[in-house]
Amino acid sequence: MRVPRIYHPLPANTLENSTQPALSVGQQLDLCDEAANHVGRVLRMQDGQPLVVFTGDGKDYQAVIVAATKKNVRVEITDMVVNATESPVKIHLGQGISRGDRMDFVLQKSVELGVHCITPVFTERCGVKLSGDRLQKKVQQWQKIVVAACEQSGRSVVPQVHSPVALNDWLANLPPALRLTLDPTARKPLREQQLTSEHVQLLIGPEGGLTDTEIAASKKADFQPVQLGPRVLRTETAALTALSVMQYQFGDLATPIIQE
């Protein structure tokens, strides 16, 4: 039976600029409310059962439950291992916000494919209106989807879902990186792209794609247009196909797992 992996977040300043493990062998801790609810109420785990705790610091902490109820779970850390599931390519996905569950699907699957961080982008054709409390709740929901994808896929670094921004604002505030945007009319295929930096920014439009004005703005911001092939893909298909190609060419997709 697979041992459950549980995310237990720590204060942000605990992980920042720290080279020390977030948790130590022999340490006991009470899981956060959300993790405890999942372990105690959903999974119905009991005292003595093993689980893996991760905090976002890139390590897996083997643990055993020492006390469990439906609301509170206390665990003891029994071992610590460095998790080597992070891709050597740091891909920042700028995803045009799409309707319904398409956005949720892209977030989930892009995490499985090793994306480094995600910025939902408001574009002319996104058709989604979010602001104020609705926007904040939606970002929290998206981040929960990312956490669940990390638990499932075996990642121990949690990609951040940045606050949604307008496309022009995103383009104007990016650090140096290789910049690519998917454009079905582009002449250069993605598979012919050369990696010039370990940091890549990938722009994907929403349903209906980016407008000519938006493509021009992305080119002005040094985004190189590339295409995936002769067929026009849905926004969620385009994002996952592009990530798969990039991880296969430059990252760790299809890399053999070495058993020690």
C-alpha cells in the first residue's frame, strides 16, 4: 500500500534563505488543520501508521502517527531524505485564464509536469471576471489544487500560484529568462528551440488564443513565438503539450530513475 504524502506548511520565513532542514528526526509536531482533517477524517489513519510529510523545502520527512483523531493528528519524524523530483528547468507558466474547470486542469497537470510557478493572466479573450474577495478565494482554491498535485506526483517543492494580473503588467515585470509564447501561426516549431537559460517563461493564451495586439506586445517583451504543429490545440492541451515537449528536451521527463 502506498504511504500517503501530506503537505504541512510552515511560516514563509522558516524556509527563506535557510539551508537547514525544516524538520528534524525525532521531532513531534501537530499537523495543520487541513492536513489533520485529511489524515484523520478522510483517510481515517490511526496511531502507528506511516506517512510522508513535506513542507516545501525539497525534502521528504518519513513520519509515524503517534496520536490521531478526526480533528487532530500528531506525528513523529523518523527519517529525512532529499527529494530529487524537481526539474532542472525552471518554467514560469503565464496561463491565460480560462472558463470552468479548464484552469483547474491546467494547474493540476502542469504541476505534475514539473512547472516551477504559475501566473494566471487576464487577457482580452479570457472571458472571466474576478476581483476582490472572489479573486482571493479563487487563488486560494488554485493553490490547494497545486498542493494536492504535489502530494500525488511526489514533489516536495510547492509551485506558487501568483496573483492574477493583466497580460501587459505580467510582461512588464518579469526577470531575465528565455521567453516563449505559443502561436499557431509561428514559423519556428517548439522542438527546434534552443535552451539559453535554466529559467523559461512560457505564455499560453486562453480559449480563442491571444489577439494580434497581445502577440505583438509579447514580441516587444522579447517573447519568441513558437508553434507545436499543424493542428490548433485547446488552451489546456497547448499548455500541457508545450510543458511536456520542454521537459523532454531540456528537463527530466523520460529520465531513468536510478535506484540506490
